[in-house]
Amino acid sequence: IVHRTGQPLAAFLEAFSAQLLEHESALDRDRQKLFKEVIQGHLARKLQREILDLEQTVREVDRLLKARVFGRRTRYRIRFHPRPEHAHFISVVKRLAAFDATGQAEFEAEIKDRLASLPSEGSDLPEAFDYRHWYEFQLMMGGETDEGVELKPTKARLGSGGEQAVPKYIIILAMASLLFRASESSLRVLLFDEVFYG
């Protein structure tokens, strides 16, 4: 059996298979390029924006807390740092401004590692992809000049109910201040009704 071009059928099928493999390979390359440029790039930019926004928000809250004195000399501060298991990934994401070949490779490797560690089922956003779980936060309490001590639960439970709630209210009010500044709403109402009761 020969093809209409005069080629033996076996030779034609072999050449056709080679062309098909070449097209599939080119399609795979195009898909990989699409993944890296669009999907992976979008994920990288989104994570980078979320990380930088979180860090900026915490710094702004800390700045507002630092300027407030409770009682005669008590001040509160917020300290934060990446958790050890997420520190490298945060560093990789922050360096992705140019998204060069080295940065792409590092980011891709980190994403693959995180995908491999995902549970087989579950509907919640896994901690590996939830930037809110990538940091440790510490509430510090001190005087006007000293750095202060970490306000751990055992220390925070000292005093009356009102005294225990003070740091929480101060943080909420500092965050509300940031939100109100960013909001275009002309009506800015904040209501409390024993929000930390019990």
C-alpha cells in the first residue's frame, strides 16, 4: 500500500507520527510558557502584594500603637517575623519583582513542594498557601522608652476584665483608624458592646 504521494504507507505513517510528536512538543512548550507567564506570574504577583500589604498594615498599626500611652506610661507595640518554615518562601516571593529565570525556578520549585504537601481533601485554604499563617506576631507592653515584654496569655490575664481587654481594644481601634482612613464612606461608625466579655 502506498500513499497518494507515492510514499510507502509505513514511511508515511512514520513521518506523520514524527510531525505529530513535534506539534505536541511545541504545544507543551506553549502551555508551559503560558503557565509561567500568566498563571504562575499572576500567582506570584498576588502573593507578593498580599505579603507586602500585610507587612505594611502591621507596621502602620504598630506606628499608631507606639504613639498612644495608656495610663501614665504604658505603651503597646506589635512585633512580627516570618515563621521559620515559611521564611524562605516569603523571601523568594519578595524578590520576584523582575521575575528573572532564577527567581522563576525558585518560585516554581517552592510551589511544587507546597502542592506536594497538600492534603488529598479539604475545602479550606491550606496554610501553605495562606499568607496569614506565615508570620509570628507578638504584642509587646512596655514603658515610654523600653522595648517592653511580650504580652503572653498568662500575663494578659492579670488584672480586672477591663484591664485585660485594653490591649485588644487599642489594637482594634488602631486597625479601625487605618480602615477609616482608607475608606471613602462618609459615615464611619464603630460600635462596641462588651466585645471581649468573658
